[in-house]
Amino acid sequence: MSRSFVTCTLVGVLLLALLPSSPLKAQPRLMPEQGASSVEERRIQSAIQQEVSRLQQKEEMLQMREMELKTLSREVDKKLDELEMQRSALTELLQEKRRIENEKAVELSKIYERMDPLRAARLLMSLEKELAVSIIEGMNSKRAGRILDSMDPDIAATLSQSYARLNHR
């Protein structure tokens, strides 16, 4: 056999081994006893067998990694689903908390409306600004004006500004 024939055969076998459409496991194992007539042909056949074996091992390793990645992907998806459920539950709890706080602010507004304006003003000045604004928001505007008029002018101005921003959101 000529050297170019052996080289062409080697290239052909390597190409077949590398083609993704032909699984490496389906490749026939070449044995030196299968009609190899020269030392060089046996050496080439041995090199081809080693390369095919290496490629098979690499393919098996890649398949294992692919399975690991699929498993990890499923786990990540599961965790994301759990986080989404927790986020939804937390959002519902926050909405419920806001609703209850708004109801309480409306109740407090009614209580403060019934108070003497001077006393209501003193109490509102001692509260956190957000709560005071929420209470003022729930009041009758005429009654809220009397209470603000009874307050320290700087605090009344601050509460009024916050109330105005609240209505423009």
C-alpha cells in the first residue's frame, strides 16, 4: 500500500470519529491483526484506536456534565419558583399591613377630629410625620385646618408640605 493511501485512510477514519452524527461507540475497533501489512500501518491503526478511545471518554464525560447541568438547572428553577412564591406571599403580607395601617389611620383621624383643636395639634406634633400626615389626610379639611392653625407654624408647614406631596403622587 502506498503512503498516500494510508494517510487518506487515517484522515477518513478520524473524520468519521469526529462527526457528531455518528456516535463514537458505533465505530469499529481496528485491530493490528486485521490485515495490517506494515509496521507503519499498525502504528497508525494504534494511534487511531487511541484517539477514538480518548474521544469516547471525552464524550462520556461531556454527557455526564450535561446531566449534571440539567440537574442543577432543575434545582435552580425549583429554587426560583420557591422564591417567587415567597415574594408573592411577602407582597400580600405587605399589602395587608398597609391596608390595616390605613384603616387605623382613618380611625385615628376620626378620634383626632373630635378632639379640641389645640389638644389634637399638640398630639399630632409629637407623632412621626408620616403618621401625622395620614391622620390629617383622613380628616375633614375644615377640622384639619383648625388643628394645623393650632400648631407650631414650622411643624404645620412641614406637615402641610408632606400632605401636598401625598396628594400629588
